[in-house]
Amino acid sequence: MLTFEWIIGLLLAAVALSALARRIKVPYPTFLALGGVLLTLLPWAPTWALEPKLALALFVAPVLLDAAFDTSLRDLRNNWLPVSTLVVVAVGVTTVAVAVVARWLRPDMPWPVAIALGAIVAPPDAAAATAILRQVSLPYRIQKILEGESLLNDATSLLIYRVAVGLVAAEHMKIREFVPSIAVALVGSLAAGYLFARVWMMITRRITEAPSAIITQFGGTFMVWIVAEHLGLSGILTIIAYAITIARTAPARTSARLRVSSYAVWETVVFVLNVLAFMLIGLQLRPIWSELDAEVRWKYCSFAAAILAVVILARILWVMPYGVLLRTLKARDWLPAHVVDAVPTLKRGFIVSWCGMRGIVTLAAAFALPEWFPYRDLILLTAFAVVLGSLVIQGLTLRPLILALNFADDDPVGREAAHARSVAFRAALDAIDADPSEEAEILRLEYRAVLLRAENDPAGGLTSRELPADPLRRRAIAAGRQALLGLRRTETIGDDAFHLVEEELDRAELSVEA
């Protein structure tokens, strides 16, 4: 019962912290990290142990699927050069830099352990950057680059992590012995993710009830991860391939009600997993911190601060020279035509280099280290310090920095949306063109009005999502809802009738708002 009370209290506290973060316009993971620090300092806080093997499946699999489902393959292709360099080179540079500094500070730390630490703290977090980017006007290309990086850098870092942990476990095995298995895992994971998605869509295509469909979505996600791990594949790459494959076909066969419900549930679950990750690592660190004497605490904190500095500087020292090199090559006309558009300006390069907040993947990877792993306590503390430090230092300064640089964007999404709206409503008109009924004529008038507005402003200035009659419909639905509540309040109708009519009103309101 005490555990249940703590969970409820932590979730409610996280909701309050999230509301405060939105109010002052900072990433909510920043406040979750600060909440984890407070838990570490509370002497009466419970001690919860998490099975290390469970950490990655529980925290990373659903978060990664949620991000991969929204990924645009077109945007990944258009930005393949900056995304690939961030995913491969930036992660590799950060991992090596952290490993070198860790070995310099702790010469007795084996190289595989130092590399595992570097891989843990290397990948930036998607949730923290997205929380900021949604609040400001940022060029579309930067947003797509950061989203693509946040999706794929986890695969790179956790692949390095897996090799490093395997080397520690095998002790005498050489890295060249892992290379064939890594190659098989890379190709096999992508193929397996695609096949899992196809099979799963065939199995679940007749499930249309929202609770059952949402449960199977989560069940499928965890099953794919678990099966991939048992087969020796990369759970990260398998989930990415699985999610992208489903995302290409699911919209055509998913109802609006189910889609709205599942999106809301997934957003909530991702938030809860972030809460649990930050709170659990705070509770894990409390016994570690309490057992250290003052001198060892100082050494641990100095080590963690040095690693935090390396993590921030390594990204800047890669991204900024990369931009300088591309701008130099562009000035001398040495770049292919299709690469010229990907050359970052100085301002854009600096923003990308500063979007390096760490989050749930770093925490989950630190959690997942086996209990016997050398320097596990130091790595746990360092990982949390890097997450906390990057969220506070970069997370709190990113929005003011973006506003100060005063970016301008030509709103490609607005233009594409205007075109899509025009095409969609013309198709809607064509579909009802032969219907002679009065209802069809009313609907034709509405659609013609929307189409006229869309075609008169092809640059995307049609910002309203309303049909002409929608304000009237909303007013009518609100009046009907109040009347229904009155009937229930006076007990003129019972709850069964109330919920039946309430669902009908909800469906009508959903169609208006959609």
C-alpha cells in the first residue's frame, strides 16, 4: 500500500511540475530531473529496485516507437547528410571523448567500461528538445534534423553500449569477434522489424475497439522488443523499422475515434515513463549517495561534472567545424547540387550544437547495467548528473537563445497543408457531386466555401480549421450537453441513458473539431 501511495503522489507531483514547466516555457524533463534530486535527498523515501534487463524494454521501447511512428521518411531522405553525421559521427566523437576523459580521471577504469559510459551519455533526448522547439519559431529543416537525430542516435549509442558491455562480460574477447554479429544484427533487425509489422497488422486488422486496440499496440511493441533481444538483434533498430512500417499503412485503416484515443494514451504513457525513469533513478541513487563519505562524494561529483562538460563541448566541437567545412566547400563550388541546401548557417549550426539535452534513454541505459558491472554506482550517478546538468544548462537557455537569434522560416508546412486542403476538399466535392439531396447541397456549399478560401491563398494563409458552420454546431452541441447534464442532475434520466446520449454528443463534437 505504501508503494502505491508513493506512486500516486509522484505522478501528481509530476503533473504539477509539468504544468509549471509549461507556464515558464522550459522542458518538463528539467523539472522531473530536479524532482529526482529531491528524492535522492529525502531520508524517508522508499528504496525501489528495478530489474536491469527490464529497464530498456520498459522505458525505451514505447518511447522509441512513439517517436518513430511520427517520423517522415521523406524528411529523413532530404536531410540525410546532417542527420547521418549527427547520428554516427557526433555520437562516436562524444563516446570516445567521454571514454578518454573517464580513463584520464580514473586510470584503473577498463576501456570497455569507459566506452560503455560514453555510449550511455552520448544520445540527446527527443522529448526535451521537442518541448522547446514547439514553443518557438524555428526553421523547418532544423526541426527535422533534430527529430531524425533523436530517433536514430539511440540505435548508434546503444549498439556501442551493447558491444562494450559484452566485452566486459566476455573479458578476454576481442572487438573484432563482435563485428560479424553486429553486421548480422544491423541487417537482421531492419528485416525483422518490417516482417513483425506486416504480421502484426494482419493479426490485429479486425480489432477496432479502442481499449483492445490500444492494449494490443503496447503488447505488440514489447513483444517485438523482447523477441528481437532473444534473437540477438538490436531492439532499437527493430522497433524503428516496425514503427515506420506500421505508420505507412495504419492511417488508412484506423478510425478517427481510435486514432484520437490511442494518441492520447500514448502521449500519457510516454509522460508517465519519463516520470518513472527520473524518479526511479533518484530512488536508486539515494542508498548509493548515503553510503559515500564526504571525500568520495566530492570525487564522484567532480568526475560527473567533468563528464558533463565533455558531453556539451564534444557536440559543439563537432557541429560547428562541420558547418564551417561545408560553408567553405560551398563557397568554392565543391559541393554537389543536392547537398548545397543542407549547408547550415552559423546561427543554425549553433542551435543544433546546443540542442544536446540528455534524457530517458541515458537513464534507461544506466539502469540496464548488470549489478556486477564495474563502477556501476559511479556510472549511475554520472548519467543522472549529465541528464540533470544538460537539462538545466541547455534546457533553460535554449528558448531565450532561439528568440535572440530571431530565426525566420518560409513555413513549408503551411504551404503543403494549404495544397493538401485544396485537394482534399475538391475530392470531397467530387464524391457528393451526384447526390441531389438537400443535405448534400448544404454540404457542397460548405465545402465550396472552404475550397474558395484555400485556393485564394495558396501560400498557406488559411489558418482556421473550421468549416463555415462549425461555430454554430459547437454552440448547439454545448447547449445540448448542458441540457443533458440538467436531466441527469434532476434524475429525470439515469446514468445509462446519460452516457449513451453523451457519447453521441462527443462523437458530433469530435467530427466538428477534427
